[in-house]
Amino acid sequence: MRFLAPLCGDTSLRLLRILILIAAALPLAASASAQPRADLSARVDSLFAEWDRPGSPGCALGIVQDGRLAYARGYGYANLDHDIPISPKTVFYIASVSKQFTAASIALLAQQGKLSLDDDVRAYIPELPDYGATITIRHLIHHTSGLRDYLTLMLLAGMRLEDVHTDEEVLDLVARQTALNFAPGERHLYSNTGYLLMAEIVRRVSGKSLREFADEHIFRPLGMTSTHFHDDRTMVVRNRALAYARNEDGSFRLDVWSNFDKVGSGGLLASVEDLALWDLNAEHHRVGGAALRQQMLERGVLNNGDTLDYAFGLVIGEYRGLRTVSHSGGSMGFRAHHLRFPDERFAVICLCNLGSIDPGALARRVADIYLEGRFPEPPLATRASGPAPRGNAAGAAPAELPAAMLAEFAGRYHSAELRVTYTLAIEQDRLVLHGRNAPPATLESTGPDRFRAGGVTLRFVRDASGAITGFVLDAGRALGLRFQREAD
């Protein structure tokens, strides 16, 4: 007891005993509050009851409250072949929820003085074309670069995502694009290309892959031992969940691209326990300090001064009158959502391995339960759901042209940017598009020289004589792709 020697007198001894009693009581208090009230957990568990059974995929849930992981549970199974249940330690592919970690890596490099967010992207990736306007790293972060989405381009080019594609092959596809969706900073259009390029910038600036950099500067410092950017398709991952889709008869089938290893736009494998540690960094700032968190919440601004709700891989919004910071992710049969209420020190992390589950809706319903009585606004009314109405923008049925009028559109059309040739043919009096590694798509006329199939529209181009010379294709996140008609 020599450490007591500097203290003297009864008052000091009494004070010491009080401090010892308080210290002894703290772990008990923390332990007693480690789980929510039984009624709260039961109400939360009921939200997942549909999947909480043998033979069903499901979800892992993590609830962060007041600086700790307050509740964590698994519902359903991570692997149906071997009857392995989901737990808070199960590792999921979290798709676009990964983007905040890519953005954080770029922000940390900026903190280190190794790059500026306003640098021209071509200073680091000179193989990108000069589009006549500067694209900055900041444009990439906020999806305002105008760069066409590489995943959309891959599908249009017939590059199946389940096949093996090198990083060089995908970067070459991006570099072949001769035009942008729009001028940098003019619009916000979600594009995975920006975050793919940010991963490459991390590699070229730091000399380390995004996986290595994030592990050294984010994951290991936070104790996120089950998290990594999955850039090696052959790697064995402990506790990994497989993903599933539902068949028409109610059974399940695998829905996983085991060869897809592109990172930056997605690619992160993580558990809810690990993601809770990242969520808590928003409060204790162990990685990057308060400056990193402030940077992560910086919203994009368009050229006209309009402020976006998109920050650094995070969406700034509100739910029922409370401020939120969130992001969703979905790829293959994996679905993920991270929802944080910063003013309430509350967050929900929901990771699922069935494509038909909506983790964002589940996260909001969990928040409804935990934050009951704290919302300024009542619960949102349930909206009627059903198939979207068909027809053109005016609501009328698409026009059906006779085969004789469709014949002039038939032929072969080539895109140098995609290195792919499409064939348009008349089949059963309809114009049908055939692409590489894609099912035939029946085109519907939407106006003079305009057709559509699903989310793809074709606008045919004629020369001065009126002959068709090609078409311009728009496909959601990839606009203005030009196809040239080949000679018969």
C-alpha cells in the first residue's frame, strides 16, 4: 500500500475510499446497460421475424447509442449450404456503403499534404482524355464530374460482372470515353467511376493500394479486424456471408459474383461490429481528428451555387424532422444501410444477404422504436406500392410502327468507346436489339426516330439526305454514347 503514502489525514483517506467505490461501480453500470430494455429488443426483433428462421437468408443488425454498441443480433443464415447462422460478426459485402471509406482515405491524404481536393484528376491519371474542362477530385467525391458510370459501361459493352476483369481493362474502358454526361460541376449524377478513380489516386499518391492504405490508417487504428477492401478474388474470408435471390417458387438461389474485385466504388467487406467502431469515430475522432469528420460532412456545391445533399460518400438529410447522415448499398444479393442521427448519438447498421430485403426501411423502423417520442414529426404514412405505369412520359401507350417502317432502322451499329457492335433486327414485326452477353430487347417507339427498351433509349441520327447514320444511346448513368452504322 505504499502508493497511499503521499496522502495524509482522515479526509484524504475518506476521499480515496469514495473514489475507489465509484470506480468499482462503473463497470457494473456499464454492464447493466449493455442491452436495451426487453420490450425494445422484442419490438426490433419482430421487424426481422420473416427471415429469422432456418433455411432463410437474413440480416445482421447493429444499434449504436450514446457512445457504445447498444444492441447487435443476427437474423437468418449467412450460408444456406452449411446452415451457418448470421451473427454480429458475420462479414458482408457492403457495396456503396464502402464509398465513405474511399472518401475518408482521400481526405486523410489531403490532411497529410499529399494532394489537394481541387487538384485536376488528370494530374494523377493522365490517361483520362482532356474534355476541355477540369475535373477535380472534389468533383469525383460529390458525383459532379460528368464521367460516365463504369458499371453501366461494362454492362453495355457486354463485360459480364461475374467474369474476371483486370483493373487495367476497366480503366482503359473509362479512358476510351470521348465525352462526358455533362460539364463538370453542372449536375449531380451518381457515378461509380469517380470512386473507382479515387482508389487509383490513393494507389498512385501513397504507393499503397486502397486496401493497404485504409487498413493502415483507418481499420487497424479503430480495431476493425474483420474489415478490408476485397481486391483479391481468391482470398479466403472468415465468417463471410453468401448472397441470395428468391426463386418464383419461394426457394433461394445464390446471387454472388465471386470474381468481382473492383474497389473504391464498393468492394468493402465488413461486419456490423466493425462498422459500429467506425460510427463511433464520429464522436471520439480517433482517426483523422475532428477535422476529418467535419470534412466528411462537407456537401457538394454545383457551379450555379446550389448545395447538394451528397457529402464525402455520405448523404446529409433528415428523417421525421431529425438530422441524418446515411448511405445505402446494393450489389448482387447484398443490401446494406448505415443510418446515423448525429444529434441523438444514435445509429442503425443493417447488412443483409437477400436482394429483396430493404435495409434502409428496416433501419428507419428501428429508429422509430428507439427514438420514439423524440421525433418532431409523426411516422411517415405507408405509401401504396405496385408496378410502375407503363407508357411514355405522357402516359399513353407506346406507338407500334409497322414492320415496313421499322426496316430502315435494322442493321449493325458499332461503338468505338465500348468496342461493341449491336445488331437491330426485325423479329415478329418488332424491332429487336441484340447486344453482347445480353438477352434480346424489344424496342418500343417513343417518337420520331426514338426508341426505348427498359432503361435504355436510342435516338437515331440521319445525314442531310435523310439516311440513318447511327444512333445516340442513353442508359441512366451513361449518356450520349454514339454508335455508327456499319455498311451492309
